[in-house]
Amino acid sequence: MTALVSFTSSGMTLDDLTRVLLIGSVVLLVSVAAVRLSVRSGLPSLLIYLGIGLALGNAGAGIQFDSASITRVLGYAALVLILAEGGLTTKWSNIRESVAPAAVLSTVGVVVSVLVVAVGAHTLLPLSWTISLLMGAIVTSTDAAAVFAVLRNVPLPKRLSGMLEAESGFNDAPVVILVVAFAAQGIPGGETQAWYILLGHAALELAGGAVVGVAVGWLGGELLRRVAGTSSALFSIGVLALTVLAYAAGAALHVSGFLATYLSALVLGNRGLPNRTSFQSFATALGWLAQIGLFVLLGLLADPTRLGEQLTSAIVIGLVLLLAARPLSVVLSTVWFRVSWRDQVFLSWAGLRGAVPVVLATVPLTMGTPDTEWIFDLVFVLVVVFTIVQAPTLGWVARRLGVTEQVHSVDVDLESTSLIEIGADVIQVSVGQDSHLHGVAVFELRLPRGANVTLVVREGEGFVPQPHTTFRHGDRLLVVTTSKVRARTEQRIREVSRDGRLAGWT
């Protein structure tokens, strides 16, 4: 079948542009519709986007694409936007208590996971030590987008959701450093560095990236606050430009640009800047666009006729990663922080892989590491197979381990007014099936002064509650509170959910 899109040495023609826009717009519309299917099936939408790419590729609709270098460049650009969206939409209060264990899991845990996978790959396949270490580094990074895509309806406590969120933001940076180093060592004549030198360089790059990210986020936020106009759209562009600047500055200084991007976005998102809802919504839209484009691109690069050859090897490495490397890295990283064994088991199972490993599988190809063409196919198959295995079971595992919350609160963003300017917050509370909020009246909550339940949604019908209105299992509540008492309000709701109407009296 002839290619639908072709490029010549004379450049892109208007006919080419028409075909690209036609295909691109259809892909985006199908991708938007696929989110509903993803929610119903419990599978991350990344699988659907990869399937779209495969369907459009040379074994399907006939679009010819085989450039690993373009995939790497566009993949890095997409990861910058995805990390920026993650940082801008993360509340520091949600991850503050999880930062320390997440940081250890993203550094020490990464090293442990790489070593365990390398030993397994070298022993079971077998591969050379250099290629085994390269393979371990490629498949180690987790993907928060994949995790939270299937957990959006599973109420996790902040200690777990915060750790998963922070880990995914932190661990891309050290993994990229290790992959590039191991790929360079695999090149004939490449310099082999001692392990302590490699870890020292990685530590310096991470430290430099952290300094650049915090500096750009803090100083850029102050500058933007002073010089930006009243347009929320322009302000949003400025905020995203700062996160991209953090990556570029970090890369130019030969430190971790990915860590700089995430930390700058985290600082900007928690600086109390105006137009927060606007720039968070803008970042979320760009993040979705980056994810869709990236996964479709990775599907285009894959050749379905070769993927089956790597199925056995992918399952072997995936099992080593899932049953040995990930659990060991979680235990050794979190045992110092008194993380319960139930939380450790869930964190081990929730280490879903996504776009990052597949993008990193293009690094040895672009750097010229010999005999590594098969790595991309293996990693592609591993991500697909183990996403299908792990993703649908995450909610069940969380419930079996008893790590879900019976009352779950999330932020509610309002476009009509700036909540920051009036010092208010709106949170949505879901009453779980075992919550002791069931049967409690509004007045019995005894919320702090400045907080009130303003709406109850029950079986699809919403109503304004009265003081003697009682809550039921499955209710969703909107609670309006001043920013000053927001933390106390959440704490009070959780206490009543746990101990009932007499919470605080005993």
C-alpha cells in the first residue's frame, strides 16, 4: 500500500499539509473519544494511542516512519511538556510528606532496580553486562500518567498518591543520565567509567538540575507576576515558557533538564500566582496533546512484524522487574520511613511503565550503540503486556490491601473567579461504602468557622443541604472553605469518616 504521507527533498507541499491535518485531526478526535473507553476498561489510554500508531504505520494504513532520531527529539520535547503539566498541577501539600521517600525511591531505588534487572537479563537471556545494565536503566522509570489513569476512581490516601506522583516526577532524570552513560559505554572504543565516577556525575547533574529548576521557578514567577498583563491566556503562555526555559537552561549547563523542568513547574504551581486555573488548564491540555502525539509516534515507529520475536524476552525481563527489581527497590528505599508492608506491596505493583522507557529505547539507536535495534521492540512489547496485566488489577489490589480511603477529597477548579484572590478553596468529598459519615447530619460535622457543605449530589441529583440533612454512602459533597481553615476542614471530615459523629469527643 502506498504511503499516505510522503516528504520529498523539495519540502512539504500544500497537499502534504492537507493530508497531515486530515490525519492529525482524526487521530486527535479518536484519542479524545478513547478516554471514555479507557475509563470503562480500566486500561490506560496509552494502549489505545499506541494501537492508533500501529494502525497508521507501514503494516496498516501505510505511513512510512522509521526515524529513531526524530522520535527521540520529539519524545524529549513531549516529556518536557508532560513533566511541566505534572509539576504545575501538583499541590505541594499533597506530596510534602512523601518527598523524602519518593526522592530515595527515585535515586537509590532506581540504582537497585537497574542492578537487579541487569543481573536477571545477563543470567536468563543472556546478554553482556553493558547491554544488561542498559536494559535495566531503560525499563526502570515509572509513569504516573498511566497509574492515575486507572486509579482516578480509586481513592488513595495522600501518603500513597503523593509518593507515586513525586516519584514519577523525579525518576525520569536519573534514568535518562544512566541510559545515556550505558549506551555510550556500549559503543566500540567507548570509555568505560568506574561505577563511583558514574554515580558522582549523576549526583552532580541532579543537584545542578534541582538548583536550576528552583531558581527559574522562583525568579521567573516573581518576574511574571510583575510584568505580565491581565490576560490569563498570555500569562499561561508565560508560565509554560518558564518551564521550557528551565529544561533548556539545564541542558545548556549539562545538568538534568528534566529535573529542572519538573521542579520549576512545581515551584510555579505553588507560588500563589494569579490565573492559576487558567495556566493549569492550559498545561493539562498541552500535556494531553504531548501524550497523544508521543504514543502515536511510538506506535508508528514500531514494526508489528518484528514485535512477536521479542515476546519471550520481554516477559522474562518484565517478570524480573515486576516480581524482584521493583519490590526490592521499594523495600530498600522506604523501610527507613516506616512505610507499612501493605503500602510497600501496593507501590511495588503500581510501578506501571509508559512512554519514558519506549522513548529511552531509541537512545542507543541514535548514539550508534551496535546490535541494539531489538531493544526498542522488546521494550515496546514489555510496556504493552505488563500494562495489560497490571493496570486493570490496581484498584482490586488497593482494595484487597486495604489502602483505599473511605472519604476522598479532591480540589475543584472554578473558571468564573480567582479563588486565590478571595482566599477560598472548593473541595469535593466522596463518601465511601464503609465511611462513618453515613448517617451523620451536616451540623454534626462541626466544621471550622469559615467552612460549609454547599451541595450534595446523591444518585445523580444535586441539592443544597440543610443543617439536619444526613449523608449517605456514595454521596459526593462540595465543601467551600477559606484557605486558612482548609487543612483543618479536611482533617475534621476524615476524623468523622473514621470515628463517626462522636469523633473528637472521645
